[in-house]
Amino acid sequence: MPAAPSPPAIAPASICLLRLSALGDVTHVVPLVRTLQSAWPQVELTWVIGKGEHRLLAGLPGVEFVEYDKKTGLAGMRALRRQLKQRLGPAGRFDALLQMQVAARANLLSAYIPAKRRVGYDRSRSKDLHGLFVNERIADRPGIHVLDAIGSFCEPLGLHQNQVRWDLPVPDEAREWARAQWPQDGMPTLLISPCSSHVLRNWPADRLAAVADHAASRGWRVVLCGGRSDLERTTGDAILAAMRQPALDLIGKDTLKQLPALLERGHLLMTPDSGPMHIANAMGTKVLGLHAASNPARSGPYSDRRYCVDRYDDAARKYLGKPAADLRWGTKIEHDGVMDLITVGDAVAAFERYRTDHAEPEIR
């Protein structure tokens, strides 16, 4: 089904957003929420979201969140439909559903959400029978960032996302916790969030340690951060064991509400393609992104990629036998050893680019 022409921007009474996961992707949805609210201050927004992602975004003004736990299966989907019907009352259905996730579970879940207009992805990005669950599609625009693709979901409604604004909901007590972790002594801080949810995007711990030692030799504080998974703990321990200099270990010690405040305090975050990358970017912190398995032009830090390492083209030539320019937009190259294409020298050079551009880092 081709993308329908944009109708006049008549204010809908209610819109449902469906994006369950992951942390980086739901962060990309927030500017779309801001666009809708700016155009239509009275619109009722309901967001069907995953549990962890809700913990990150709880308190986002003007949005009612409805959690769906994938472990609940069809029973959870039926319960969600009952919950939505109670919310909708006599109206019976939303004016529009923005179905921003193409995985099979999300597609099936969308069938339990009553809506007049059901906006989904174009054919090139559809999968798992996505087209059966939508009656309108966004335009196919290869070569754009994921955030811009998500932002285009307002276009069938007659709007354009011309401004990107996050203003993530960060409680004062979260910022107080972050301020207590190290002194405001003027020392610049390199944060390291070592793990992506996709293990083949992760960089070896000894190489992360080598860059951390380089930063420390330049008078920087090094802080490790991450979640409570066994992988993150094991990786953090391996980094600490390989480092010659001390580092502050905060892995597993923050909550999802404290994470944005923690990332905000850093001057630079070193990380693979991960949720913390996009949260840090939303909080105004620069990112030293480590990219070989994924294309930073599509999924790197949205606002500033000057300090990213980009070995995506090298990965395409080595593992797929063609340059990145010849790949379908969005192709992942998640092969064993792909991240080894990124050298310590690559990351040190990116770190030094940041130092050159920020000779006097602000106190955080």
C-alpha cells in the first residue's frame, strides 16, 4: 500500500503510540511525542510500552503509559485491550495508532488496539506480516537516521517533525544521586558503558581498558556504568583487571531513572551501539561510539557523530564482500570478530578529537 498523501493537520482527539522496546528506540520516540504535543496541546496520548522502557520514561508529561510484558503472551494482549477500552469509554477507539515496531509480537499486539487509522512502516522496512495490521504507511526514505524515520510517523497526520527535542523526565533526586558519585572538581570524566544488548556489537574489554588508561594519563576521571546483567558485571571486571589506572565502578548501581542523570554528568561516553548511547545524546553528552557491526549514520548518536569510530564499511567489505554503500540501508553486520576491526588507535584518535574541540571542559 503506498503512503497516502498527508491530510490537513486536523487535531485528533486521541493517538496511541506502540513502541515496546528498546531503550534507545523509545528515546527516539520522545521527539515525536514533543512534535505531536506542540501541534496539538490537547491531544490525548497513550503509549503502549515495555516495562523497562516505562521505568526510563515514566513521568513524561501528557502521556499515559500502558505496559505490556511480553511474558504474558496472548493473555496479556487481551488484558491490554480491556484496559484500553476502559480508557476510551464511549469513543471506542483511538483516532490513530502509530505502529512503530515491526516484530511479530508487536504486530499481533497492535490488533488488540482499536483505532480508526493505523499508521505503519513502508514496505521496505516491513516484516512479520506488518502490512496486515496497518492501513497507512510512512514514506520510504532510505539513508535517514532511525530517529528521523520514527519522527516521520506524524506525516500521515499532516505534521512534520522540524525540531528534535527530548527533555527526558529526570527527577531531582536522580540528579542528586548522580552528583554524589564524584566531586565537581573540574576533572573531565570519561564514562564507559561497555555492553550492548547485542553481544556481537561489543568491543573487547582489554581495548576498552587501554583507552581508559589513555584518558586517565591525560588527567581524566574514568567511570564504568551499566546494568545488572552478568555480562555487564563480567565485562566491567575484565576492564578493571586490565587497567593500570584506577576507575570508579558504578556498574549495576544506578536505576533507569538515575541513568540519564549519570550520563548527563559525563563529558564523553564511550560505548558500542547501545541504549545508553542514545540516552547520553538526548542528555547533551558527547559520544565516542564504537561502530563496525552497525552504521553510525543510521543508528549512531543523533546530534553529533564527530567522535564516533566508523569501521562499518571495512566490515561490509570483509564480511559481505561489498562496500557499505551497496548494502541495503539498515543492514547489520553482526559477525564474530567484526568489532575487532576497531583498533585502540581508532578510539584514542576519537578521544583526542574531543579533547582538541573541548580544551576547557565545563564542570559537571
